[in-house]
Amino acid sequence: MFVTLEGPEGAGKSTVIKMLAERIRAQGFTVLVTREPGDGPVGKQIREILLHGEKIASTTELFLFLADRAQHVEAIIRPALQRGEFVLCDRYSDSTLVYQGYGRGLDLDMLRRLNEIATGGLQPDVTLLLDLPPEVGLARQGSKDRLDLEPIEFHQKIRDGFLKEAEAEPGRWVVIDAKQEVDKVIEGSEAALKLRF
């Protein structure tokens, strides 16, 4: 099963994904935890440019994310799925739709086509959206990367974009209130997955 976690900055994806992985492993599954951007040797280099480099053009940002995703799918995600592993991925193609589409204003149809190329058509079975207001998420952030430093209006567009995508495809998305205590967020996430496997 291929599960992605999405959400605005500070939603707690990293914490939730680790704890979810432990619970799924306890049920006898082999679990791969991965992330975008930045898994694998190529991904680490791209992540550094994207999150800690200088300001870059929106289309440059887009193609760096797509390059990371194409390599990630080919070298990490598909092989794990072929081995029968349970894959938990912190961000995936929906982040590109939301950040570069709703946030940066790039054409959504174009982004969908480019994502299709980068992923070779690989879609998640389930996407968990950890939702919370942007001001709450940003206040949780300790160190801030290039995207965290965008104005609050940008982060509101991100939240709105995620919610619109979730509403448009309810069969894949599960929205979880990330303002709750972390244990409740994990319980809600685990319960959503149990309905699927």
C-alpha cells in the first residue's frame, strides 16, 4: 500500500509518519518511510537547493521538485512497492499541485500532466491531509526554511488548495484535524488506514 501524508507547514507530518510506521510494523508489515524532496543521494542535493538556497523562479522550483519526484519514484518508491512493502511518504505530487499551483499560480492542468510524467502514473492509495490553520502551523516551526518564510497569505492559499483537492477526490483523501493532540492525530490516521487494508 502506498500512503502519502500532506499538509501545510507545521502540521506534524514527520512526527505522525514515524509513529504510524511503528504501529503498522507492529501489525506485521514491512514499512518504508520516505519523503519529498530529499530521499536518496540525488534528492538530498535537490532538497538543499529547494529549501536552503537562494530565491528561485517558480518554474525552476517546479522542475526541481519534479526531478526529485521522478528519481524518488524510480529508485525508492516503486522498488519498495514491488517488494510488497507498505510505503509511507511525507509529501508527494499533491504538494506540487498545491504549492506551485494554488500557491505560486502555475496552471493546475499543466501541473497534473507534469506530475503524471514524473511519477509514471503512480498514485497513492490513500492520502492523509493533516489540516490546521497556517498561523498555528508556522508558530510550531522551530527553524524556518525558504518556504516557511513566505507571507501568511501564501500559506493560506496552501491550506485552501489542500482542502480543495481533498474535496475533489474524497475516495483517496482523508482529512485529519492536526490541531488535536498528537496521539489523537495518530489514532485518526491509523483508523483511516485500517479501513483500507
